[in-house]
Amino acid sequence: EGSLTQVAERLTGVHITTAAHTARGVYVGAADGLARSMDGVTWQQLDLPTPGMHITQFVPTTAFRTVGIAFAATLDQGMLRSMDGGMTWAPCNLDLTDRAVVAMAPSPAFHEDYNIFTALESGVYRGFKAGSQWHRLPVPDSALPPTSLALTLRSIFVGGDNGLWRTNDAEVWEALPALAGEQVLALATSPDAKWLAIATSERIARTNTH
């Protein structure tokens, strides 16, 4: 409602790339790793497969509070998955054609279907069994390379340099005429997954997708 609540003290000397405030603590990704704090003052460096990995995105799933499943994207080493609240991480890149992760988004019903979606420079993939198996989605060539990705309760959205594409079944895609020719820079959904926010090179907009 316009007010801000501080959850961590200022961090110096850290190139922060992503952050999330969860029931299990505050998580901060950086160009040289991932850390967690329970009080916003003291920080614990988390165990990554390779020390100093460049983390670009940290996403807790709807199963994070109960069973601790979260995902992290790296600049050039693919996807990482944690099954223990973010304390330890392992790669989950089987069947992915490249390791340059542009964006990722878990299903709004991840606690039921365990689906995770990721946009790579080469295409968009759906991960089954919490990212254990990946299947490339038939996104139109005109939507590639993707610039952004978001999921709502009903649809998958992929942004590109020439507009925004949507599918309700992960098979048949349509371009949204209202954004034809616009470069989509970022997509974000509301906590209830009913609203989609769209940032393009020309404007910021939102739409009710429910």
C-alpha cells in the first residue's frame, strides 16, 4: 500500500541480482553465489555445486514452505534445484539444450503438479517431476529468443523482442495483438497468479488473466 518494511541491513561489496523474502528466511543471489539470512543481519553462504556461481534468479515454489523445494537460475550454468529449503543445491539440466537461462517460473500449483518452466536462449521448456525431466514447448520461432516468462492460473506467457505470446495448453500459441512489435522486457504475476504485469520498451501495463 505504498509503505516499505526493511527486512535486511544494507549489503556492501555485493552485486545483488535477485532477492526473495520467504517463511524460511531472506535469500539473496549475487554474481558470486547465494546466501540466506534469518534475521537480516547475519548471512550464511549456501552450498552450490560450484563455488562462486553467478545466480540470476531465485524462486521458491508453492511447496517451499512445506517441503523446501526452490529453484535458482544461473548466468551460464543452467538450472539449480534445492529440496531442503535452499541449504544445498544440485543441477537439474537433463534434456536442456543450453545453459543460458533467461527466465524461469514454477507452476502456480507446483505443490500439486511439480511443474517448472524455463526460458533459455534456445527455447522454452517445461520441467516435470520438479525439473527431473524437460520437454521443449512448441513456441513459435517469431517468439525466439525469449526475453521473459510468466505463468498465471490459466496461461503461460512468453515475451520476446517482437511482442508477447500466450498459450493455455502449452501447445497452441497466439500473439497478443495489443503488444505486436513491442520489445517485452519483463513479466511478473501477482501473488494470486490472476494478474500479469508487462514491461515493454514503450510502456508498463497489466491485465487480468483470470
